[in-house]
Amino acid sequence: ADLRSEYVVRVTGTVRARPSQTENSDLPTGEIEIGADNVEILSAAEPPPFPLDERTEVDEKLRLQHRYLDLRRAPMQHNLRTRARVNSALRGAMEEQGFVEIETPMLIASTPEGARDFVVPSRLHPGNFYALPQSPQIFKQLCMVGGLDRYYQIARCLRDEDLRADRQFEFLQLDAEMSFADQEDVFECISHAVAAATEAVTGQRPTEFPRMTWREAMERFGSDKPDTRFGMELTELTPLFAETEFKVFQAPAVKGIRIPGGAAEVTRKRLDELTEDVKRWGGKGLVWMRVEEDSLNSPVAKFLTDDEVASLRFAMEAEVGDLLFIVADEWRNTTHLLGLLRLAMGRPSIDADGPLNFLWITEFPLFEELDGGKPVFMHHPFTMPHPEDLDLLDPDGGEALLDVRSLSYDLVLNGWELGSGSVRIHRPDIQSQIFTLLGIETEEAEEKFGFLLDAFRYGAPPHAGFAFGTDRLTALLVGEENIREVIAFPKTQSGADPLTKAPSPLEPKHLDELGLRLLPPAT
């Protein structure tokens, strides 16, 4: 009578079969019971702040504030044990392929990695700071110079960037690097490791790892991490409206997507909301058309000729009852906007029992944009340009530089980018050329990357590598929409930790030891 929920007890007795018709096949122990001779209370428990069963929805902040209780829930137990199986399978797969696990440092010098560093003040060197690693990139390349031809590590990385469903400040990634290797070698080894981890969780080993160039992915899906579980692909309409009188379609790129049966399902209110979404995403607007028997029902239909309407219906394979979305803008913006619309209208939810569509994306652009006439690298400045595009690396190339492809690649799963990698630059002449294009002077290059460039002077083998988030892979395998559900102690969307109350201010004494002073609050 004294026992309450969550009490810690010791029960001594005889294990026996449950009486007939009292078995519970939903429980692992549903076939047995304990005939208790003695019950001892080891620790009493207060009533928990929320029910500890999977049927109850609980506020996330409350869950994280009492994460030690949330971890008792069956879904969290399952997710964390699955995560352990994933990491174990990855280690086994890498080691059987001859990779050596090497730990790289957590306190490093700040280097440009594409996101903001978390920095740590040095007490012994006042006014100087360490950075926490965004990735082990430079150190694993140094391992290649050091003759450790196959490196791997399940590495903890930290990036000070906005949190999302697939992003936390700190995360784990399988990091790998190979000497005397090219893209094909990386694909083989990483696909093998991912397949082993998937099999460890699902019991089925994936065999399909198709490939698609970045350009094709953008043209067909409007995304460099396309979710290929559903159709609704982009349709090229630019030639169709080459001579149009309709000013909205007088643009460098015109594309559309078809929503089967969407004419009746999508309300006018929803169409207005989607139009506002497109503007919020950076677009000028959205053209929509409901497909009827003999016409297109749309506010812009009157501006199109009969030939344009007929050609549009044919190009988009439009059927009565369909809904058409059309965007006209610069190519990158057009594809991007339609890619977001495609996901908003058709993306299925993440399902642990659903299909797992792995996809390698290849031939990313080396540079993603021009900033003040200087190109901005898409991955990092040690990515090898595509051999066929080396002649385009001209300091006066202008927009043509954006056409330079790289030997970089991503692994995508169901619309999530699992990770990225590339063949690295090991030739000093090409590295110097890239630094010049990026506007990185010799002195700056020495300051930021001197220890890597110095190492390359002593013989650097051709090498290539890859890294992918094990949190993301685990979340998809267990059917979770957010990686917080597979991390024992994550942060909230705002980056706070309700459990430990981090981040928190430091005492003045501690600040003095570190030689730090705080600015007054912004007014």
C-alpha cells in the first residue's frame, strides 16, 4: 500500500508463468510474473512533474528541465539505445575497412569553416582564445601527411549557428579521410558504413545509393538535398514563354510544379498564405492556376495566349483538378522557391517504417556567390576544383567563376543532408590559385593555415574525405522529426539548457582570472 509511481524497489520472489489469459504480449515480460516474498523500498519518489509514458504530450521545456525523468520514457530509451547501435555499427564497418580511430583536439585555433566558432578564453595567455572545433578538417588532413592513410573518428563538433530540427550547437559526426583515394573510394567506404548502421537498426541492408549532380538536383527538385520519396518535380517552362507578352514571365527562368488534385484541396486562403510565403522566402510572387476542363482558372490567365495555355498544359502534363504553381525569376531563386513550395505541398512525414532514399549529390559549384567581385567558397578552401574546369579559375572570370564545379559531394537521406565531403587540394600551385581568387593574401594564408601549408611542403598524398552527422542518421532511422529526440541532453530551439540553466553569467572573480570585461547591455 505504501508503493507509489517511480519508487525504486527491490522485489525478491519466484519467477513464474502468468496465469492463463493474463499474458500481455505488448510487454517484454508479458509471459511471466514474480511471486513476491519480500518488497523493499530502496528510494521513495515524489510525484513526477509529468506522466512518464509515451501517450502524453509534454511541453518541451518541461521535458528538458527534468531530462533525467524524460529519459525514463520508453521512446527515449529506445532512441538512445538505437543511437548506441548506430555508433557501434559505424565503428565496426570503418575498422573492417582498415580505418584507424584517431582523436583530434577540442581546443584549437580559430579557422574559417563556414559557421561561427565557440571560443574559450585562455587564462594562461590573457587576451587570447581557443576555438572549439567545427570539424576536425585540418587535423585529419595532417594525419594524411603523417602517413595514417585511413583515419576515422566519431567526433564531437561545435558550431555557433541557429538551431533547427536537424541542428544543435554540439553534435556528433562520423569523420573520415583517405590517402591515395578519389571520390569513388569515399563513396564505397561511406556507403558501406551507412548501410551497416542501417542494417543494425532496421534489419535490412540498403543496396541503392544512386547519384545525381547538383545541377540535376536543382533543376528537378529545387534543392541540393532533394527528398526523392515523392514526385512533384519542377518543370522547365522558360522556352515556352520566350516570346510572351506577360511581363511577369519575362524572366531568365520560368519553372512550375503540378499538384495532382490540388485544385479542390487547396483553398484560396491557403493560396494567399503560400503567396506570402514565397515573398517571405525572397520571391516576387507566385502564379497559381487551377486546371479546368477547357481553361485555366487563374488571376493571370487573361494575360496568356491560347497557344501559351495549351503549351503550358502539355508541358506540365496538367489534368482536370490539378493545381499549378509557377515562379519566374533568376535561375537560382526560381529553383529555390519552387523547391520550398514542393516540400510545403508534398513532403511526407518522417516514418521509421517508411522508405529510406539515400542519394549522393555530386559536382557542387566550387563557389556559391560573388561578394565584392570575389568568389565565396561553398564548402572550404581546400576543395579540389573539377579537373575539367581548371581553365575557368581566372581572377578576372567574374560570373564565369560560379560555373566552376568542385570534386565535392553530399550524402542525402529523405531530404536531410547527412553530410559532406570532397577530394582535397594537395597541389601547392592550385591551392595558391584558390587563395588568390578568394582574396586571401600570402600573409593571411600563413596566419590562418600556416601549419597545414607547411605540412604540405613535406609531401602530401592525394586525399579525400567525408563527414556525416550520426545524430541525423539515427533520428531518421527511428522516425523522429528532430535530432533532440536522439540526444541525451540537448538544447532548446533558443540554445538554452533548462536543466543546468546554461548559458549563465560568470562571477566577476572568474572574469578577472580570464582577463575579461563585459560590455554594458545594449540599449
